[in-house]
Amino acid sequence: MSGRADEKVEVREGFVEVTGGKVWYRMAGAGRPGIPLLVLHGGPGAPHDYLESLAVLADERPVVFYDQLGCGNSERPEDVSLWNVERFVEELGQVRAALGLKQVHILGQSWGTMLATDYMLSGPEEPEGVISLIFSAPALSTARWARDTRELVAALPEDSRGAIEQSEATGDFAAESYQAAMLSFYRKHLCRLDPWPDSMQRTFEKMGTLVYETMWGPSEFTITGSLRGYDRVDRLKEITVPVLFTCGRHDEATPAATEYYHRHLPGSEMVVIEEAAHMHHLEKPEEYFKAVRAFLRRAETGS
């Protein structure tokens, strides 16, 4: 930490008009001179709350959070035609422009890594002013994600596996047995803290369920939405800015998958956080923030 413990961090928040409605944002460390860090939450539809601990980085730079349209503190239109990657990419650009983020680091978590990737690949050239990318718990190939999570599901107790198979056969994902099996999976591969932090609980309470189910599905491992064909692995080499991949040892974004993406992006870096899962920024914050701070410093200095 470079700031004093008693030093007050300036916070600014409000709304930005985007295609389809208004999205809420918060900028911690608004007066800091460092290059801002823009945070893209997961889901789709899982609002920023579970990532709010990243505000610790506001001792050096502004840290900008926003709830993507359809979840959290943002407006929640019911028009399902809005829930597509292209509109979320457009929204990212609109938020960045409205907040004057001419130079920026972008940190995506889970679905946020898809969003960041497609933003970087959205034009004939990379967007100007993006200094670096951090891909935390990356999901850059749904086919790879599905294969990996099926292997993790296969390691669950027999009753959990049976409940998942039954609900997937009948389409009854509200069944108590499916919900219990889903929670069993999440406690192993989403977040291994017990109890889960308040910030995670708030994310679930403010979840944009319509967005999540439209684009992903009823759970992390039952993928029925529009993202089921998503894969950008072959295009990762087109990204030229510095990139850091992070994952937890027990992550549903498995170390093997993260290594696979890392290999396809020349010059990228990778860190595996031990004894942690998808929420490794919450489970092992000291290790995570040490890696992130060091990477941001290298990205800015070229050393």
C-alpha cells in the first residue's frame, strides 16, 4: 500500500446513459493521479459487489466499477434482445467515454474476460489507450468451460450427480435437489470461504437473473444460453497489450484451461492462486493483490 491508512479515498458515483438504459458506476480514488483500472464483473448479470475489495487498489489509482445493464444498481429492462455480447461491448465503450477514461487498465473477471476480449477485438484496431488487461478466472471458450466443469461435476458425490442429471433431463432447474447440488459445486469451485463474504451475498441478491439465464443458463455447469458457442482462443494472439491471467487452484476456470489461454496469447503472464477457487481475489487477497500490483507496475514501466 502506498497511501496512508488514515488517508481518505475520494469516491464518485452516478449513472451513465447507454444503449438500452442507464448503468450505475462508482469510482474509488477519483482524485488519484495513476492510470485508472476499469473493472468488468462476471455473470453475465452478477453485479460488482463481489469485486468491491478491488477498491484497495485506489490508493494508487482510480478504480472504476459499474453494474452492467440488467443487474445490480443499474436499470433492468425486460427486452431480452439487449442481452448479447455486442451490446455489452458497446456499453463498455460508452461507459469509458462518459467517464473520460482515455488511458485505462481493464480487469475482467469470469464473463468479464469475454467482454474485455471482445472489446479489444471489436474493431480493425485495438481501442486506443488500453494499457493492459487482467483476466481473472477466464472464460474464453465455452466448450472448454463445459468440458472442465463436467469433469468437476463428475467428482461430486453420487446424489449430487444424480440430481443434476435428473434436472437436466426434465428441465426442472428449480428442484431442491438440483439447487443443493449446485451449491455443493459452488462451495468447491466458486468460493471456498465459509461463510461466503457479505459482498458475494449482495451480488446474488442483486443478480440479473434474466441476463444470466438468457446468455448462460441455470447454473455455472448447465449452459443453455447464447454464449454456449463462444470461443475466442484462436484470436487471442491479436491482442498486443500486456495481459495477466489469474485463476485459483480449484477454480471452475481451471488452471489447465487458463494455461491453454495463456499459451495462445504470446507474451502474457499467468498466476495460479493456491487453496482458492473462482473468487480467488476474495479467498486469497494478499496473494492476488500482490500479483496485480506488480503486473500493473510492469505494464506501465515496461520493466
